[in-house]
Amino acid sequence: MKKRNAFYAQSGGVTAVINASAAGVIETARRHKDKIGKVLAGRNGIIGALTEDLIDTSRESASMVAALKHTPSGAFGSCRYKLKSLEESRAQYERLIEVFRAHDIGYFFYNGGNDSADTCLKVSQIADKLGYPLQAIHVPKTVDNDLVLTDNCPGFGSVAKYVATSMREAAFDVASMAKTSTKVFVMEVMGRHAGWITAAVGLADDKETPIPLVLLFPEIAFDEVKFLAAVRGKVDTFGYCCIGVSEGLRDAAGNLMAEAGTRDAFGHAQLGGIGPYIAQRIHEKLGYKYHWAVADYLQRAARHIASKTDLEQSYAVGKAAVQFALAGHNAIMPAIIRTSDTPYRWRIEAAPLKKIANKEKMLPRSYIARDGFGITDKARVYLSPLIRGEAPPPFKNGVPQYVRLKNAAVPRKLNTYQV
Amino acid sequence: MKKRNAFYAQSGGVTAVINASAAGVIETARRHKDKIGKVLAGRNGIIGALTEDLIDTSRESASMVAALKHTPSGAFGSCRYKLKSLEESRAQYERLIEVFRAHDIGYFFYNGGNDSADTCLKVSQIADKLGYPLQAIHVPKTVDNDLVLTDNCPGFGSVAKYVATSMREAAFDVASMAKTSTKVFVMEVMGRHAGWITAAVGLADDKETPIPLVLLFPEIAFDEVKFLAAVRGKVDTFGYCCIGVSEGLRDAAGNLMAEAGTRDAFGHAQLGGIGPYIAQRIHEKLGYKYHWAVADYLQRAARHIASKTDLEQSYAVGKAAVQFALAGHNAIMPAIIRTSDTPYRWRIEAAPLKKIANKEKMLPRSYIARDGFGITDKARVYLSPLIRGEAPPPFKNGVPQYVRLKNAAVPRKLNTYQV
């Protein structure tokens, strides 16, 4: 087996632990120097491959690569750039192969969600058509947790831990204030299509410390009358109410509330998100004093409260990607297979990209309480192991000691290329 | 010295570590059972004293009291309820003394900020006038860090650590995305009058990992032209920009932007806060793609990322309050005195409430960079020790194991009283 270089790139929204996957790829490749030369990373994702803007990861010390495991964000830069179909964007796919050929890339590791699984599959297909030997492996990553064939997605567990912890903390706060002040707290969370992150807010409470939660899932059309009744019921019973709302909440007609709903109501674009809107409606209709939070990037960047399970799985999929490539696999994704709920056990298996690309795994209705405002025990059994374990980063002067790599450029060999 | 009971209450907005002060009071009182009988807590702060709704903390086990050190929020409930002047509210002050007399309260420990320092002083004065022997000690607490005579305020260090860590994490995220997506991230933070929390956002970066930050302090009138130029400058140089904005940002006329400014612009009440407004203005004027976050209660409830320094000081002021009371002090507050910056050293001293009540410590101009958009080295020297050290709570099933006390009521002895 001839020694060839590997290409690695990060795609789409980054996470608290995507760099652990990068570390998994790079450290595993370094242990197979007989088969893999250098790992070259795309600067700003696939754009780096198209423009031949490659980073030489061999210039990074072992300790800096190890530090990626505790550094959130995309260490090489990511991008929101989707290659279209092979028919529409054939020139781009061919350019990719041209760059790979120039740098003797034999392994393509693409770290992303649904879109990048599709891109990875297409890269594999074009290489095959052009007779260029390439093994394309997709490394799963998405806070949305919506990839199929894998039990869960690296990046999700840490966001889930963040939102559960944050809501738990805020709920304790609101409970203290409810007598004379804030009675309702609204937290808006990510997840535009699937309600996985919203469901994770439901892990804020437990049997010893129940919390009056009302969750608004993107899967359940918003019914204001029913919702307000639920909130009033919680306040009447507990004195306060905590609401987790998905940024992707939709009205009965299927329109995104954050866009259409609030625009209709006032005839102008909504500056705030759906979180402040929901809080305002509660105040108008029920008169409760409210507070609201929109964590936005804080939730997906929060490496300081990352899930240890998530961290381990993120590293494992990176490591397995290299091992699968060396074992001759192509057009696959290392998937996480759950083998036991209690105790929680999992292993990695190769799953074919053909069955993954362009598919979305939605939150099952059986995970949502009958009234549509909470999670079921079934959801808890699924979600709970994913947020377990702590893996705090080292701190220096009170803040996490995250690192920036040198990210030294590989000399260009081809003509410039515009994307 | 006759053995008498103590009263303890939490006032105003709660923090991640105010319960550590409660633990300091209760544990120290328990070590002096010859002098202090029970510690009775006010349910929902001073309202509990007025309505004779008292909690018997002697019913809580030692381990539950110890667990307060890692539980955010106000364990006995807090309230936003300010007693007016002695002239206006004399009947209320007299009612307090009546309740204290009924339960043989000899020690009044009031845990709060500016308003409660004032209340504590007045309670001391009315007790004196009525010839009721009482030692009133104010236990400092405020995330706003604006009490005078103390170097810093318990509760602030943990919020400061939260906002510095959160902005650092978000900045790493934005840096990854800036090439093709988000270039500007705005985080709104608490602190309506003084910019201490805004200044703490400036601790997000350090020499090894500089971050292009622009801070908007409540002390500096918002100048949109200058601000937009600063943001553009950062994006031109670094590719992205992170903005920390105080909820208390004011325009040149001194009006709160979150209220007046945004209402003027659109002629309607602003649902979102100043954070989304600032983000929107950047988008309109400079065209950058943006994200924004409003952490709200998450920042002050975030016990999971509390500062160890803050935790230790919060406990220390509770402990010192009891010790000062036993030493015969009255109408004082345990203040934190910094004796050295490097290494950071501090001790507790009794400070007279007369010099504290109704005073606010603003962020000095020398802590704000000349251009008004950053912090100085002097600010770093002051702020940095306050966020140092980690003190994570125990976790169970992936979330912090915060506790709820029994909060058993003390039988009432007096007639009911309406507040």
C-alpha cells in the first residue's frame, strides 16, 4: 500500500467538540505513518480544498493537537458552502480532484452534518468516475442530532448538557424570585428542524427536584391558547414556570414563528427571536413578569460544560474514520451504535453514505409528552446518557485555556481558483 | 451573654453563590450554640419577616447546609421589596421588631445589595429607638459589584467568569465561521448602572489568544458612528468582531437605549433587548451577518462555572457576619479588603453601613480604554483575580446536583399581617 496524504475539513456550524474529531483523525493518522503521509486540512472547510488553501497539520506539535480535544470551534475554520449536484457543479468536483491529485491526497475526511455527508458521497463518486483512487469518509458532527443510521451525533450531547444545566440553574433562580418578581422564564434554543435540543431542556429536572417546564417543539404546531393554559397551570401550582422554545417553532400553517408570526403581528421584521416574542405574549395575556434568554452560539461553543460522553464519541468517530479508511472503506460514515441503555454502552460501525445523505432524523412523537409540552420517559432513557460525564478544559487566569494552531499554509502548486 | 436566635434573609436578585453566604452564616452560628439559638430564615426575604413566615434552618442536616455552597439561587426565596424611609414606613419597621421580639431574634443578617444595606441600617436604627437589643449586619451580595467600601461584591466574580468564558467560547466559534458566514457576534450582559460586568467581558482574551472585542459600557454614551467604525475596523483586521453590550447602554441624552432608543426608531416597544438592536444596526449599516445572545438569568445563576475566589469570599462574608455580631458589632457590613494584587490577597473588615447605604460604586474611567470600547490594564489587574479558580458542583446524571431545602415553617405567634 503506497503512502498517501490525507485531507481533513470541517463543515457547517461548529461545535464544542468538533476539534476532538480533528484530534482523533490527526493522532490516528500519525500512528500510521507507514500508510498516511501528512494530514492536510482545508482552511475554512471545503473552500480551502477548492482554492488550494491547505494547512499542514504536521507542523503542529503533539501537545497542540492534543489541546484540540479541549478547544471548541473549528480549529481550521469552517464554512457554510454547499456543493450542488454533480451535474450543476461538475467543474467544482473536478477541481477538488485536481487539488487532491496535486497533493497526493488518498483520504478525504469530511467533518460535518447532512449537507457534508452528501458532498462526501459525491466526492467519492466523482473520484470513482475520474478513476482517481480516493477513500471518502464522512465524520459525523451536528448539534442538531439529525443524521440517520447513527444513534446520536457528536456535538449534540454537549449542547444538550448545556441547555439542561442552564435551564436547571435559571429555574432555581426564578423559583427564588417568583413571589414578588419574575414568574416566567423563557429560554430559546437551537434546532430549526428537529426538536432534539428542545427535548434536552427537559433533562433540567429530576425526581428530587422537579421543575415546572413547558417545552415548545418545532414538531408541534404552536397553539397559543393551549400554551398559555399550560403556563398558567404551572404558575398556579408551582408559583413559576420555565419555558424552553425551539428557534424553529412553527404556527399551524407551518410557518416559522420567528419569521412569519412576529412579522404578521407588528408588520415589521422582528429583531428579537421567538424567545422574547413568547415571553411578551405571556406578559400581555397573563400579566406575569418575565425574563428571557437566547443562548445562541454560547450553547454550541460551551466547551467548559461539554459532555464527556460526547467528547469521547467525537474523538472516536475521528479515530474510526482513519481506521476505516486504512481498512479499505469508502463512502461511509463511522456511526455510533447504542448496544445498551443501562449501563450505557456504544460502539462504532461503518454506515453507507448512500443511506445517510440528505436524510433527516426527526424527534419521534413518542419522545414528546401527549400534551406536546414535555418529554416522555422514553426520551429521557435516550437522552440522559448523552449528557453524562464532565470533561472540563484546563483553565488559566480564570478562563479556559483554548488554543489556536499555527495553521501554516502548504505551498500552492496550481493556478488560483475563485469560489 | 444570653442565647438568642438569629434571622437571615436574602434580598433582591439572587446569584450563583449567595447560598454560600447562607451556609457561612448557618454553619458559623451552629459552631456558637452557646450564644446563638436557631437561625430562622425569612421565606422570600424580608417579606417573610413582615408576615412572620419564618423557616427553621435547624431542621436542615449539616450535609444539606453544606450543599448550599454548590447550589445557586436563593434557597429561602428572595424578594424585590424595598422598605421606604422610617417616616413613610414606620409601621413596617415596627412590625419587624414585633416579629423579632416574638421569636427572640437578637441578630439580623440581611444578604443583599445597596437597597438592603439601607434597610439593614434602618432596622438597626428603629431597634435602637424602640430599645430592642438587636445587632444588624449586612451581608454583601450583588452581581452589579457596586457597593462601596468593599473591594468587590460577592456574586460578581462568578458572573464575570461566566461572561468572560462565554464570550471567549463564542469568539472562537465566530472566528471559525467568519469566512463565509457570521462576522459579528453581540452578547448583551447585565449591569444597568455600572459597567463592571461589561468590563469583565474584556477578560475573554489574553496575550496568546487576542480577540477583536468592542465593549459598550453604560458609562459611555452610545455614539453609533464611532461604534460602527470600531466594528468595521475589527472586521477589516481580524475578519470578525465580538461585541459585549451592557443592558444599561444609554444614548447621548442619557436615555436607556433598550427602552427609548429602540422605541423611537420603530415607534413600538422593543421585544428584544439592546443586544439584538445593536446587531441589527450593524447589519443595516455594514451588511455583516450577525448572531446575538442574551444570557439574562443564565449569567447570574451559572453555579457550574462559578469563580472559586467568589465562592470563598461569599462564604467568608457570611461567616464574618456572625463573628462580627458575636464580637458586638452593629450596623456594619463585612467588607472585602484587597491587600495585594499579585499574589492576590484579601481579608475581611467591618465597614459601617452609614457609609455604604444608598451609595453606588461606578466603574472608574481609568478602567475603560481611551476610545471607550475596551478595558485598560488597570481594569485587568483589578478584575482578573476575581474570576480565578474553579469550584464545580457535583454532577448527577449529567446535570449539577443542586439541592432544595425542606424549608419547614416556624409556628406563627402573631396575628396575620398584609404586605
